Amino acid sequence: MIKIAVMGFGTVGSGVVEVLAGNAEHIARNAGSGIEVKYILDTRDFPDSPYQHMLTHDFSDIENDAEVQVVVEAMGGVGAAYEFTRRCLAAGKSVVTSNKELVATRGQELLSIAQSKNVNYLFEASVGGGIPIIRPITQCLAANEITQIYGILNGTTNYILTQMIRNGSSFEDALRSAQSKGYAELNPAADIEGHDACRKICILSDLCFGKNVDPACVSTEGITGIHSEDVVLAGKGGYVIKLLGRALRREDGRIHAYVAPHLLSESSLLAGVDGVMNGIVVNGNALGEAMFYGAGAGKFPTASAVVADVIDAAKHLNARKPLGWDEAEEDYVAPTEELVSRWYIRAQATEAELKALYGDVTVLEGAAEGECAVITAPISGKLQQEKAEKLTVFAAMRIMD
Ligand code: HSE
């Protein structure tokens, strides 16, 4: 029997304990041994929970118990979660997490502690909720040079946008509904302002391109500036608006990595990724294109990925799985302004004014009186900004081609 501890008994932590209990027999068969939760660490008590007897408020119970070989960190944040993860790894325990903020900001350091102690630090649930994406990148697609990875990485914002696009819901109602379903982060600003997607694209970029990307270097725009006029105009032109995280390698070895709302053609694969679902597209030089699709948030989808990592850690107790990335040069992430795209522009202008400024454009029908909406030819972000400064622009979003 392999003994584990679960730190944090919130949505993810309780989901992990319930999946381990509910699927115990199947999990034991896959792990080659039963998996037993010995401790649950939380500052709170749960007197009505059938798992209250496993509860401890004292981290040292876990740290000092040599019987505990795998620890699930489901606390979130980078304070105590960082400290406890570091100490568990240093004590020779493998750690499994869904904490994208911690992996994105301290992953390189934690992986190197894991390496020095010959244990594993695994984080399949940190990106895409229940979708297998970390293992496919590091194992199944390991033969490929990856040129680009992008996708819908945040379930809450995708749920909100879908409610706005398909049902005409208000932003506030859709956010409240996402929170009540347990999709949103404790502080929803992390979702709606794009920081959660930013952390996830950093982790994907670290793994795909092999160098550390600091979330602070990644241009990040959320969905708070999206107006219903743009949703409607985009729809009339055959597009949907989706929040994408995107990382691509340039010929000079640097990368672009950013998060922003984009217009996607209704016929593209990601355009059909609705609600809390996530979709991630990977371009590899041998594979071509592949898309990974599934539930990107929620208690049991996330627990599914965490428990899979627990099983993997249990199967590799004395065999570390090579996983990690290198330090990057200071200018590794190139300015997003240099990236060329077609753009959706809605401005206080006439068609003739926009044509004079942007040249060859496609006009989208249905803009309000005194406004015009167009799709431009491909231009860099810098050129787009220079042109936009000459107008009153209400919306400017890249087209994902
Ligand atoms: N708040 C996150 C989301 C949870 O909505 O995608 C899963 O990472």
C-alpha cells in the first residue's frame, strides 16, 4: 500500500480524495499497489466529512512521516504551497499539483530540487484541467520540434464568452454562474484578466521550447474589454471571439508568448470549443497539427489529472521521470508588437477613412451609426497601434489564422 497526503481540502483536494476512494480498485490495478490517503492538511475542520479523521492542521505530520511517499499539493497560490512543496521534495517525497501559478513561477527551481532528490514533481492538472496535455507534449510528441502551441486555456472565460455569444447573457451573470459551478479561481480577476491563461501558456511554452518563460514577460489581456457589439459583428463576419494563450517559435530562436482575445473563423476547430471546455492545438514538425480537447476546469476533471499523476508517481517511486527546462536569455520572449496578424478593428470612422489608413480591408456589416468595423490585411502589432492612434478605436483584436 502506498501512503499519500493531500494538502488543501478545497474543490480540487476533495475531488482527489473522492476519486481515490471511489475508483480505488481500478486505481490499485493501474498503480500496481493500493493508494491510501494518510493525511489531509487544511487549516479548516470538516466535521461532517467522512474524511475528517484524516485531517491534520500540522504540516510537519506529513513532512516527518517517512511512510508518506507522494504528496498532492492542492492549496493554490505561491506562499505556503511553495514552502511545503519545497520541503516535501527536499524530504524525498514526490509532489503532484494542479497549481499553475506555482509551476509557472517556481517550476524550474522545484523540478531541480526533485531531480537532486531523485523524486518527481508532476503537474498534468496545471494546464487544461482534465485534458492530457503535459504528458503528450513531453512523451508522445517528444520526437517533434514544436513550432507553435495555442489554445483556449481558461474554462471560466470560455464559459462566460459562450454564455454571452450563444445566450446573450450579461458578463456578470455568466461569471456568477461559473463561480457557483466551481470553475473560477478564488479571485476571478485571475481568470477574466487573463493571468490564469498566462500561467498556463508559460508552462506549455517551457515544455515545448525548453526555456523558462516568466509570466511577467508575457503580454496579457483578458476579456473585460469585450463588448457585445464586437461579439455580434464578429458573428456576422463568420467569426467567434475566444481568449487564446499562444506561444510560437521564431526563426531567430526567440519566441512570442502572449494571451489575448482573438477572432477565430467559425470553421476552425477551436471555434467549436464552448462552455468550460478547453482546446489546445499543437504544431509539430513531424506530426503536423493535433488538437487536445476536454473539460478545462471543475472538481472531478481536475482530480482525474491529479490522480493520474499520483498513479504515475507511485509507479516511479525510485525512478525519476526526466522533466524540466533551462534558464532563458533576458530577451528570449520577443515583443508581441513584432508579431504579424490580420486584425479586427472597430472605430469611430467611415469606411473610406479606414481604407485610407489600413489599405486593403474587409468591411463587416452592421456597425453602429458613425462606426465602422473591418478586418485588415496582415500587419504587425506595432504598425496596427501606430495606425490606431490616428483614430478613436473601440476594439482591436488579432485574427487567428
Ligand atoms: N479557473 C481555471 C479555469 C481553473 O477556469 O480554467 C482551471 O485551471
